[in-house]
Amino acid sequence: MKETEGKLRSRGLVWDDVKIIKTDSGAGFNIEDFKEFAKDINYDSGFGTPVISDSLIIAGDTWWFERVDYDGLEGWRFRSMPDLDILVKGKKKDLLY
């Protein structure tokens, strides 16, 4: 829970900015239920088998946090919609190295 709140704060977000909390199983959570469920989950984000479902997302209007893990390290990754006003028409060369 502290990890999630820290990630929200690091992006200038608060719980009121959250619109949905869900997993791939179709399970959705209201914020208060999520806080209650998450408060007792303890894990070492730097060691061992991941504890939190990697399909969990917390999302707002144009952003979301998704769970990531690599070799037992787990945490949140921030994602956001691109600013569509700054996109320019791509060319084939833009797809290649």
C-alpha cells in the first residue's frame, strides 16, 4: 500500500485521480476496498517470487500504473497516453533501426 501511494505521489497524483483498479480476471475494486485488501500484503520488492498479480492496473483518465516483475523484482510502471497534438506523420524509416 505504501508503495502504491508513493508512486501516486511521485507523479503528482492522489487517490481522487484514480478511476479504476482491476485485474485481467475481471475483478474490479473500489478504492476503499483496495486499500483495505492491500494494507496487509507484505512482500520484498527486491527478492523472491512476485506476490502481486502482474495483471493489476490502477488507472486514471490518461495514465495508468501496471505491475511489472523481473527475476523476482516487482513494482509499478507508469504509463500514459501520448500527447496526440505533438505527433507527426511517421515514415517507414521511423520503424527501423
